Amino acid sequence: MKEKMKEIGLRITELRKLSDLEVQDMADYLKISRETYQEYEDGEKDIPASILFEIAHKLQVDMGLLLTGEETRMHIFSVTRRGKGVEVGRRKQYQYENLAEKFIHKKAEPFIVTVEPKDAENKPSTNSHPGQEFNYVLDGVLKIYIHDNEIILNEGDSIFFDSSYEHAMEALENKPARFLAVVM
């Protein structure tokens, strides 16, 4: 995983330089510290999928290029077979599987996200990102924290929300929860 983080960081660095952007420009755009952004480029820190999405947007490339190093080419359709999506383990509490990394000019990024149950009694750490998000629970029970609200979703339930509000997900009943997430 550490090697993959370094590869992604190198691709981002190269694309940023080709775009005549400085590290501080990217940090300001992402609303994070210069140090945190530099850790992403250096491959020292996991990049949350939502941040990867924003970096791809700023650099005007498809997220698939950042993940795989290959230019996206599919423009009519792209099929991803079960378990074959590019894994994006960018946040410790979630595992992401990108379902459309080869499709060019996407208007959204679809993922299968797995949230493992945790022992701690504390609320999971939140994040936010520009845009909107749709989540559909495939397996398990998921608690969503969003803007001072706590919502329980069961298998087959879904939620659509403004992802600029702080949000987090937690698996309940001591079992993993899997959901389809579409980030727009």
C-alpha cells in the first residue's frame, strides 16, 4: 500500500508541475495545510478519496489517471467486474473500490465502500468535500453522521446529501457495512 501511495503522489506532483501550480496553490484549493498536501505528494499520508477527486478536478484529469497511471479511454461504457475495481484504501476507517476508473470525462465517481466495525465508543472522524454524494447500503447497517444528525440506514436504504457538510459513516451491529457511494 505504501508503494501505491508513493506512485499516486508522484503522478500528482508531475501533473501539478505540468499545470504550473505550486504546492501552496493546491493546498489552498483543497483548504488543507501546505504540510498535509506535501505529505500526500510525498506518499507519506493516505489521501482520502474525496481529496483525490478534488485533486483530479483541479488538475483537469480523470481520477483513474491518478490511481492507475493510465489514461482513461472508455467513452461509451466501462464495465467493472465484481471485486476488480481499483482499490483506493485512502482512509483508515474505509476501504474504497473505484467502479469506473477507465471511463473518461465522468461527472461522478462511483465506489463500493466497506466500513469495518470499530471498538471505540467515539464518533468516527468526519470529512467534507465540495459537491454531492449518494450512498446506497448493500450489506449491513450503517450510521451516517451529517451536520449534527445521526441517521441509521439498513440494507436497501439510501441517502443523497450535500457533501460540503461534515460527514462520517460507522458500521453497526459489530459487522462490516458495504455501500455504493457516488461522489458528484
